[in-house]
Amino acid sequence: LSVMKRFLPPIIIFFIAFFIYFAVGTQYSFNPKWVLDYHNLFSQSLINFRLDIPNPPTTYDLAYFDGKWYTTWGIIPALILMPLQYIKGQFIPTFYLSILFSSMNIVLMYLLLIRIKREFLGQMSSFGICIFLILFAFGTTQFYVGTLGSVWHVDQIVTSFLGMVGTYIIFRKKRKFIHYLASIVFFSATLLGRPTNVLLCLLPITLYICDPSVRAMLTFANKMRAVFVRQIILLCLPFLFFLSIFFLFNYVRFNNPLEYGFNYIDETKHLQDLREKNGPFSVKNVPRNLWYMLLEIPSLNFEEKIDLNFNLKGNSIFFLTPPLLAIFLASPVMKRRKRIMFRPYISSLWIASIITLIPSLMHHSSGWMQFGYRYSLDVNVLLMLLSVFGMKGKVNILYIAGTLFAIALYMVGIAKLM
């Protein structure tokens, strides 16, 4: 009975999330539509031992190099589809991948909230957990990315699951070396999905540096220091392993380990002009992308009917999800006995969030076309945790109202993009 009581809530949450995402993503028809999908084509290529896509029906967002077309996404979704194609004998709508991994993300968020209540914020109520979970599931970019099911969104949501697993493994008070190692394995594996997510490794790295038991090793004899060195080497191995695969993947396709295909991408004239002007990644792109992520606000049209007009290049995550403003209440430092001290858990969330976002902010594309700012999915779970800590685990009327507002906006925005 105790085992059933423990596993029943996550199972129920999974199926509720799956049903709602399925309904919203299919406009309540429960018939997944075909959208732009290269993952099935790439999966077929992998089955035939090739890394290009021969004779693609469309070439938008593919990279053309040396007479061949290549994807500009990671290999993970295609690897998942390979056994499914063998079993089914045909292509699988990638929409199913979206809602499957989105639903598992929501379960992991629930498990994280339960742990935070148990280990960090004992005052958090069950009602508070429900509000935080509902906000994450239906009032953040997780909802938008998880229900569209197109090629960009599938790659993001599948990779975000690896990030969620890594976060769940490491974000705890009593950490052992296996927790650091396992989390870095999952974060490093994101190099084969959405490579920017590998910077989430900063979460376990920061917590490792702040771990009293780790710092204690350096004060003991040479034997303990040797243990520390061995640990560092072991922690580097997963990253180096996946980085080697990442470089090899790029080199085989583009004769350059650092080329991901962006210099050869077939895209709209507007994005092509931006890329040729500043390069695929440039600090010159940061101000524009920061504006879309933080300050761009949709407008309401009241002429014939109430309608939401939003910029397809991006919209403020704080306007669409007002409760995220609570992250600014989560201070990475505290004052104790006239001394300024870092709060390791809050600091690690801030450091990992900010640095992980930097490559996306430097990218020549802000994620067009979209509702919200889909690149923020990379750190969505970290922002939610900061919001929870900023509220000290408690929800008030304002937070609840902001949650309802966010859900309403995302429902409208998703419907307009369908």
C-alpha cells in the first residue's frame, strides 16, 4: 500500500498531463496532425548508415553542404524513433514524442517540488505544490513547446527532459558523488540534442564546489586529495565522451568539428541577412534577443472581438508568466552576523540559468515563429525553482492570479499558432 501511495500521484499526474497536452495539441480532435518533421527522415537515414537526408520534400532549416542536406538539430529524437519505426513499420508522428516527454517533465517537476518541501521549504503546503505544478505545466513555455510537435519543438522538449532528469538527480541536500556523476551524464548527453543545454552542468559543478565534504578533502592529507583528483577526472569523463561524439558528428558532416550547420542553413531572407551580418552567434544579437525574452509585450485588439496580437519573434516571459517575477525575490546572497554569504542552492540556480541562456541570446534567430520565448525552455525548470524559493514555498492571491493569467494567455497563444 505504501508503494502504491508513493507511485499513484506521479502516474495520475502523467496521464492527466498527457491527456490535456494531447487535447490542446490536436485542437481537441485527438488526431495528431503532420507538421514539419525531419526527425523521421533522419531516423531512416541512420537506419541506412548515413547522416544526411536524401531528397527531402522541403529544405527549410536544413543545411546544404557538399551537395547534401543535413539537419541542424540533435540526433536524439531520431535515435528514439528508430526502434519505433521498426516496430510500427512506418513513420511515427513526432507529436507523440512531444507530449510523452512533456508529460514526464511535469512528473519530474512534481517530484522536485515534493523534495523541496521535504528538504528545503517545510512550510510549503499541498495546495502550494499544486499551484506551482499547474503553473509549470500550463503557464510556461513548457506548455507551448510541448504541444506543437514540429521539428524544432520536438528536439527542445526531448532535450529538456534530459535537463529535468539531471536537475532532479542533483538538486537535493544530501548529495553523494554518484549524484554529481549521474547528473553530469544527463546534462552532457544534451550535446546530442540541443547542445546549449550542456551548460546546465554548471548546476552540479557549483553545488560540488560549495559542498562542505568536497572542500574538506583539500584540507586533509594527500590521500584525500588524491580522492578529490580522481573525482574530478571521473566527473569530466561523461562531458568529454559526449563532446567527442558531438565533434565527430559535426566533422563527418561538415569537415569541421565546430560547425553545426548554421553557416549553411536554408532559412528566410530576414534571418539569412542577420546571420550574414553578425554571424550565427554574436554578442551583437544579445540586445535584440534580450528584448524579445524580457520586454516584448503582446497587445490586445478590441475592434471586432478581443484578440491577442503577439510578436512571432518572441514575447516577454515575465508578461506571459507573471509569477516568474518572484525569481527576483530569491537572493543568491544573505547577510549573517554582518557578513555577506552566498546561498549555494540559490546561487547555483542563478549561475546555471544565466550562463545557459547566453548562447541562445547570441543566436541570430530568436526562435521565430513562436509564442513566448521558446529558448527559455532550456532553463524553465531552474526559473520555476527560483520562483518557488522566491515565494518561500508559499502562494498568495497575487501568485494564483498570475498563474491563471499565464494559463489563459498560453491557451490563447497556442490556439492562434495551430
